[in-house]
Amino acid sequence: EAESCAQALAARRDDPLMIGYFLRNEPMWALLALDSRDYTEPADAVWTRDKLVTELILQYQNPEGGFGLTDNVTASVDMTAMAVQALAPYYTNRADVKEAVDKALAYLQSQMSADCGFNSNVEGTAQVVLALAALNRNPALPESGFAPNLAVNMLTNIASFAAEGGGYKHYAADRASQIMSTTQAVLAFEAYLRQANAENFIYDLSDVN
């Protein structure tokens, strides 16, 4: 995707502003790419950070707090968690963003199963871990609102998808691991470790030389 390319460019210290986006969920990833470093917006930028937040991302939140892929009527765990990740840097200094994120977290809590999973697959749970890490909240602790106790949390849920021979499965009943499932599980674990060690959020590349 365009924003994945932008983040790769950012890691190389190239300019992610050269990358465009076209899909409905990509404003979130565009914002993550812009905020991966302290990039200066061109004076004639069509989509500034403020416009990405106000005119695109927030417009896809439904009354229950979830975010949809193509509208503000439907919602999904993955899209909602991605929206929280993108909005997290603005949580403390924009009242509209704080309200939207708090509603999104309430929606996510309502979708969580008793074993701290989402959608019965590893990717949804991984995205919620990333969302909490983006807000500098430890997903393994009860005070995060997503862990009934230290023994049962989203990290233990993700671990239950581990496949024999390495990697992670999409569904627990699957026999083999999948690349996307494994990638997202590893991202979630790394984001948790970075948050627990007071390091930058995983998409914050300002500490990359």
C-alpha cells in the first residue's frame, strides 16, 4: 500500500510526502506516515494533517464509536483500532480527537471476547494492542480496560494463535501460519515491548538515525 511505502521511505530518511493515497482507509496510514517523523507540510499541500484528521478520518466514525471502511454506518475492529493509532498523537491537545478516541475505545471494549480476543482472529487483536500502545497504555494491565487480570489479556490471546514450526495462524483452528497473521502478531508484541520499555511507538521513527 502507498502508506506502507511511505513508512519504508521514512525509515530510509526519504520523503513520504511524495506518496499519494486512494483507498478509504489510507488517510489513517497517510497520517501515520506523516507523523513518523517531524515532516514539514508544503505550503501548497492539498491534505494537511489537520484536514486528514478533520475531513477524512473523523468523518468515518459512527455514533457507536466504531470506524467504517467506506462509510460512517458500518464499523469494524480493525478499522477502529487503526483510526486510534493514527489519531493518538492528537489525543491530548485536540478535544474532538479525544472524544472520538474515547468513543472508539468504548466500541472496542464492547467487541472484546471473554478471552480478550477480537473477531476470533489474530489480526484484530493485534491491531487493538497497537492502538493501546499508540496511546502509551499497557495492554497487559487491567487499568488499560482491556485485561481482566494479568493472566488473561490480549497478548495471551495472540500467543494462542502460534503455529507449530513458527509463525501465527489467522484462526486458532487453522493448521498453518500465514504471513499477514504473523506480521501483525509480531508488530503487536514489538509495540507492547516498546511501550513497556518507555520507547517510541513502533511507527514513530524519530529515533531512527
